[in-house]
Amino acid sequence: MSKKEQLFDDFSPISLAEWEQKIAKDLKGKSVKELEWNLDNNIELLPNYNKENAKVTEPQNSSSSKENKYSNEWNTSVFILVEGEKEANKKALKALAEGANALTFVGDITQLDVLLKDIMIEIITLDFICAKTSEIYHELRLICQKRNLPFSELKGSISFDYLGNFARKGNWHNSFSEIVKEFNTHLSKASDCQLNLLTASNYYFQLSGANITQQLGIALAHGVEYFNILNEENTNELLANRLQFHFGIGGNYLAEIAKLRAFRILWSKVLDAFETSTEKLTINTVTSTLFWSDKQPKNNMLRATSSAMSAVIGGCDSLTIPPFDSVDENKESFSDRIAHNVQLILKEESYFDKVVDPAKGSYFIENLTSELVEKGWAFFQEIEKQGGYINSLESGFIQQEISLSADQLIQQFNSGELSLVGVNKYKTDDRKVTLQRIPNDTKTTAITPLSFLHIH
């Protein structure tokens, strides 16, 4: 008998019934039911789990997990809005000097050489969110030639999420036929690089009030739509290896961990259906600003840290933390540095990058992951019954479902049932705070665009 087996012999197993008796005794007459809670109004969660009542998530293969890696490394990313290439370049160099190792440039980029001046693109991850994908691809290739760098070894992405933009804006960015042509032209160059060339962003839906099961179902449908419209000219393997996902991470600490774990399992099921797989499912994350305070912005540091921990423990590949005062008109000079430092502390001092899937084996997390897999798949199937992602947006099905979820969120927040310290509880002033929809002009759109929620 090993020393490990001898050690555990000193601890006798405790049954679920014994735990419940102990809990009932400690509650002094109160019902255990009072400790149960509900996630998204469709998942009942218990206060205690062990081997007897916890569900176990399905084994994850290499196309859906990081188990083939030796660390939980993630990219420390920074979003940079490009309104002028010189100014954006200064911001990028400053972010790299402060510890970032990934840059996401967003906007209309016309002078890529100016934007990337003095940036060692061979040792960082570069992401470009820009409708001019082919132009960026061509210019980046030329820059590599000038610098004598192997273009094929660059890490990151060049993409524009036309499908997500359709949901957000209510209109196609271009004619649909031209969009498909642009996708196919872009993907035809995929053999020259390892960059991701397709993105499915779920952040817009999270900001509109979609609950976690809806976020999972929509992300799956979003990804599947790429296969449906592009696999006539591209192989499923190519699409699987060039598609990345982008999630917003909210403040429900344990549920957000389980969300990312569940998505990897669910996407693996989708790829199985398409008889393909990938070794590099990329999940980029950003801490959500949905419930951030504009009057006590320093509280947002805590919310960002909690969400960041969820993303990292859940297994994100990239993480962006907006500055704590990004929802405030009065921006402070050190807020960008604080956002970088949150990630550096998680890595350099808390060692979150050293353990792969640290939540694995937790009865609660495993059970919640399993529940989200089941409910997320069910919502995905509902979307597919409606004809898929695009058809469900055109019919209004997705918007209606999100609107119902948002209504519940608004009611819970405005009634005080959803209590957020420094936002609607323990405030420094007597101001009445409400959660509202930001109105959209639906008169000139092809579909009803998403309505973001905002604390006012």
C-alpha cells in the first residue's frame, strides 16, 4: 500500500445523507432549500455536492481542451482603437512596455507600417479587427518581407465579424454575396500563415442581456453559420482551424468559469458533427463592463479582477481588461496600467498560468459545466430549428429571447434583488440608479439590432 493510500485511510467517507444532516443541524431548523439558487432561471443549483449527486462533464478531447498543454498560459491583450496610426502606435508601445504581450487593433487601418513601427511583431500576438482584411493581410506580409521575418510564424488574427456586426447594427456591412466572396478570398490565403481569419464574437449578446445558456447556444450557431456559408469552397478542417471565438466575461464568478469549460465541450460536439477537429480552438475574452459603476469607478477594479479570474480558470487563450474608468467621462492616467497589472499579478504572483483546468474535479463546477452543456445545446438546437443563426436574427427569434432575459435582468437590478456593491447598494450618493436599454433606431435596419443595457 502506497503512502498516499495510507494517508486517505485516515479519512472515512461521508455520505450525502450525512452531509445533509450536518447542514440541517447547522441551519437550526431552517430548510436546506433556502440555500439553493437558480442560474438564468432554468438551472437549479444545490448548496452541496459530492459523488452521489454531482454530474460529471464529458471527457474533453484535444479539439476542446488544453489538456495537451503543460500550462494555462494566456495572452495579456490590450484593445487599441485606431483613430490615427501614430497615436495608436504610441499606445501599443506603452502597453507592451507595461507587460502586455498581445495587441488588438480595432478600426480603419490605412498605414500599417506606421502602426507597427518599432513593434517586434515576431514575439507577440497581433489581432486586427478591420473590414479591410485582404489589405491588412497583404501589407502585413510585405512588412515581414522587409524585416526578413517568416510570415508563416506570426501569431494572432486578421478578421472582421460580419455576422456579429449584422446582429449589432441591424444591417449587413456589405452585400451578403460580397461578404461571402471576401471570406473565401481571405481564406484562400490560409496556407501561407497560421493566423485566425474568422471571428465569432459573443460579447455583443452578453452586453444586451443574454443569459449564459443563450450565450453558449448563440456562439455555437454563430460558428456553425460560418461552416454553412463557407464550406462549399473550403474544407471543414480549414474552417475549424481558422475560426476563433470572443466572449464577454460577466461577474458571476463560478458560472463564468463553467461557461468557458462548457463551450469547449459543446464546440467539440459540433466539430464531431462536421467530421472534423482542431488542435487550436482559440477563445478570446474581455471582462464585461455591463455592471460597472460610472460614479464609483474604482470599484470596477474588483469586478474586473473577479471576471479575469473566471476567464483564466475557465481556460481562455487571451484576456483583455478594459480600464476601470472606461465607463466614466473622467479618465485617469493610471487606469490603463492598473488593467495591465491585474493580469500580471494573476500570472507573476498568483501563478494562475501554472495549472491546466484548475477547476477540474470540483463537484460544483463539474455539475454546473454539465448543466450548461445540456442547456446551451438545447438553445442551440432551438436556433437551428429556426433555420440557423442568420435566419433566427432575420425572424427576430434571437432578439426576442435575449429581450426576455434582459427584462428579467432589468427587473432584478431595479428592484434590488440583484445587489451590486457600489452600483445599486452602498453607494456614496442618493442617486437613483436603474438598468436601462440603450435605444436603437430600428427604422432604417433590415433586422431589429441588439439593444445594449446601460446603468443610468
